[in-house]
Amino acid sequence: MNQPNNRQVLLSSRPVGMPTQQNFEFRDVPMVNAQEGQVVVRTLYLSVDPYMRGRMSDAKSYIPPYQLNEVIAGGLVGEIVESKSELFKAGDKIIGMLGWQLYNTVDAKTVTKIDDSIAPVSAYLSVLGLTGLTAYFGLLDIGQPKEGETVVVSGAAGSVGMFVGQIAKIKGGRVVGIAGSDDKCDFLKRELGFDAAINYKTTRNLGQALQEACPKGVDVYFDNVGGVISDAVMSLLNDYARIPLCGAISSYNSTDGDVGPRIQTRLIKTRSLIKGFVLSDYAARQSEGLQELGKWLTEGKLKVEETVVDGFDNVIEAFLQLFQGKNLGKMLVKVSD
């Protein structure tokens, strides 16, 4: 096929504190045609996610850091435009962990075909992708909510928290969301059926607000945020509470360390479980999660909300907006139709 121009995003320097545009570089390169067993993928949507901030630091983690002057990779849905593999044909839609670029030329076995007749392709980066599955397994495997229990979700208007709250409602829980604006809190209650929502930015006494919203204490705390929000929730834990520890976005850009109350005594007294997890822990059960999420989506029990930024050249700005709380639901970049 003819070689259109390709454009890609590289990590040019490691951020200290909040990332800036200067930590990244756009580069124009020729597109690479497919060799035997390969496909060329045209990017449709890119996913920008908070965990990517951790990969920009050269520190040991559950996933290797990004290398300097190499293309940043993340969740992506795209369309096959050239195939030298019997697994795909031109026009097939796929999902994969691919580079932030207009075109990716990769081994066909590294991407997965998706069915855009079931749901829009963007849904495979949210409810039928990383964020939906993270919510599903974190809440149900670790949190194990029971009917009538109180479930608190921090970062509740984000891409994971939004699904956590909805799944908790499906399971019969009383759901309290914590978010960063009145509009987000109204959305959680009005559109998603949360029982209560707290704006942590305007609430003068978060502990008191949580006590009022959780008169019977907290049985499950799905933690996306960490920091002072989580400190306040810990004081309300019931006996045998469960805490799926998914994220700590409050400290991702901190340069001062993350210091807070010591929680060990509280966990001992309440016999609570706190467990960190990542989605790859559940790789063998992915089909189970997708089946249940797809069923709830079809039945209208799950609503999907996306914040879509148009244009590949705006991918860095979209990523930075995650840490400014500008997204409602999943943050995506639409690269092409």
C-alpha cells in the first residue's frame, strides 16, 4: 500500500511533579508497510489513563517504565488498513496496547478483533475494556459487596469509579460517591443512581459529610484517590470492611512524599482487608468480566459516559486534563473516523 505520513508521540524527558507539554515530543516519520504475519492499524481512538503517569518515572513497578525517546504506548482501538496475516482483513476493528501514533505496524497476534455491531468502538476502551474490567474485578473479587452494605467510591466520576458505583447498585448496595464538582455529584445521583455524592473540593468537613452520608459506616471502600480523602474514609470502616486499592491519583505528581495518618491500628481493630490490584491479575478471567459487563450494558443497567478530545495533536493536553479533573467518565482522544 502507499505510505502515508505517520505521526507519533515520544517521551522526551521524565516529569518531575506535574507533567508538562515539554516532557513530550511529536515526531513525523514514514509509515511502515506490513511484513508477513503483520498488520497495519489506523488509530481511531486513544485511551489516556492516570496509570501512565507512573510509567513516565524510572521506578520499579508492576509494569516497565516508558523509555526516553520512544513512542508512548497505551490502550487503542483502530482499523486494519493492511493485513499480511490470515487472522485479519482490511476493515476489521481491533483493540490493543499500541503506540500513540497515527499508524501502528505490529504482529497480528498482539491485537484483538472487536465487534462494533455490539457497541461503539470507543466502548472497548471503557466499559468493555480496561476501566470496566478493573471496576468489575476490583469490586466483586476484593470488595465483595453484599446487599444493603455501604460502598464508598473515591474518584467516583472517573472512568473506573463510575462503573464501580453502578455495579455496586446492581448488587444491592448503598453507594456513596466522592467527586470534585457539584455537576459531577449531581450526575452521579441523577444519572447513575448513586444514593449520595460528596464534593470534596467544597465540603468544609469531609469526615462529617461522610458520617452523614454513611450513617451505618462503610463496608466497602473502592479507593482510586488516596490522600486526605482516604484518610477520612478509614475512620468509618465497619468490622470486616474490604478496601480494593485501585489508584492513588492524589500523589501521582507529588514531589513531597505522601504522608498521612497511620491506618494499621484501624485495620486491626476492624479486621479489615486492604488489597492492591492491577487488571493483569485477572487476565485468565477476562472473558467472564466481558460477558457480565456486556449483559448489563445490553440490559440498560450500565450507562457509559465519555469525555472525548478531538485530534491526535491534542493527546498530551487530554492526558494532562486527567490530573485537573476535567473529565467526566472515560477520557478518550478521537484520532479519526
